[in-house]
Amino acid sequence: MERLAALVEVDDAGGIANAAPDDDSRQSLISRQISQLEEFFDTELKNKTGKTVRLTPAGKHLAKIGRAHV
């Protein structure tokens, strides 16, 4: 549930950096949690453009589903 909550938090904030501003260790944790969800669901949930990490359409869809459970 923590991983799903992190995904929802990123969706609400518009990106990992926005979800944990000025906290590199929290950003790293969130990224790792989303990577674990990617492995579990065998699909890409986030993508990186430069230094910006945002959710893919699949990530946004899972966040929408998860929002009802967190």
C-alpha cells in the first residue's frame, strides 16, 4: 500500500520532484517504490525526460485506481 500511496502522491504533485521538494532521499525512495510497482505489474509507470520524472498513461491509470484505496 505504501508503494501505491507514493504513486498517487506523484500523480497529485505532477512528478517525483514536486512530491518531495528539497528531499533527495525521499525522491529516491519514491522512485524505487514506483520501480517495484513496475516490476510487479510488468509495465512502465514512469518515464524520465532530462531530470524530470513523470507518470506514463499506465502510471496515471494505476494512480487513479489506487486513489480509491489509499
